[in-house]
Amino acid sequence: MNANECGVLSKSAPKGVVVLAAALAVSGCASSGVNGEPNPADPWEGFNRRVFAFNDVLDRYALKPAAQGYRYITPDPLERGVSNFFDNLGEVRTVLNSLLQGKPANAGNSSMRFLMNTTFGLGGLLDPASHAGFTADTEDFGQTLAAWGVGEGPYVVLPFLGPSTVRDTAALPVDWYSYPLTYVEDDTVRYSLRGLELLDARAQLLDQEDLIRGDRYSFIRDAWLQRRMFEVNDGQLGEDNFINDDFDYDEDAFAE
């Protein structure tokens, strides 16, 4: 498995980072399966599989070994601090998109998280906001477009960036420019932080290597789409007919 395949634990890493966008979304891999049937959301499967293979080679021979080295030499508390730091920067994007979606409560919680973690959390290395009970749903511009009624369009695998949809691809520039690292003027510092962010994101995937079953491309696609739907719908998976009053069943089937 690579960073284009199954999700990252970070709440707010920027989609513009090489390969990182793909790593963002599929933390729910274990719950998905592959049925072997064509997915109507993936009409460009032939093209997508070729890009997927390219990304896989890039990860297998470059990114994954680097992430393994990073994890080996980095103490766990420091690794958690690095993840917290980049998560904290992502709160800025969440605040903006929460406001654009008409979610002032989420924007307020995310703002409080950013202020608390930046001041009392040593620039975001620590996460006192969570301990204080402040939580917020991560929001990006792709979710904002969905809230505005824009359809997701076909599934597409982007070179270097991995799984996406036409809607999320169109949202990438806004996500990029709403992320604080974009405005670091010193090129050396900016690229160094981007590289560290990428390594940290990929390192968080190393423990999920064994989750994929069957055809990797189909599994990852279906898991990514499922996870993205979960995010766009704010965790709502739709009505469950089994617990809905409209569910019909034969009482005689349960009689002894």
C-alpha cells in the first residue's frame, strides 16, 4: 500500500502536497470491500489505473522507504507533535470553509482550537484544545462546493496526488491558497516543511499496510469514495431501512 492508497490520520494536511492529497481521505479502508463489478463513478478506469501504477512505483521506491526511515529515527512524542503541528495549520482552512458552508459553530470550534493550540500548545505541537473538549469537523473547499450543490463528477486518479473527483480537483487551488504554509516566503523553509509534512503523513499509513484485500485499485477507489461521501455528508450515511418505520418484514418468519 502507498500514500495514494489508504488514508492518513491528519485532519488537515494540504491536498497540494505531492501524493498527500490521496493519503488524506481513506482512513476507513478496513470497512470496504471489492465486488468486482464496474463502478459507475469511475468511467475513466483505464486511464486511472495507469496513473495509479505510476504513483505506486513512485511511492514504493521513494516515499515509503523515506517514511520508514523517518519513523525509525523519530521518537513517538516528537512524531505526534509534528502531526499536531500540521493539523493545527489546517484549522485555518476549516474555519474558512465552515463559514462558506454556513456552519458557524464548527467555525467557532475550529477557531478556538487554532488559538488554543497555537498559544498554549507551543505553536501547535501539543493539542490542549482536544483535552479542553473543543472538536471540529475538518472542512475543505471540495466539501464547500458539495454544500453549494456542485456534483462530484467522475472519480479520477491524479499524477502524484492520487484519488480525487472532478469536483475535488477543481477545489485544489482554493485549498492550496487557504493553507498557511503556502505563504512562507523563504523557499528553503517552505519546501522543508512540505517535505516533513509529506513524510509524516506517509509514516502514519505504515501500520495500515495489511488492510487492502483483493484488487488494490478497486479496493482503494471504493474506500476513498466511501470515505469522501462520509466527509461531505458530515458523517451521515443515510437512512437505515432496518431501523426505519417503513421497513417491511414478515412477522411469521420470526415465529417459533
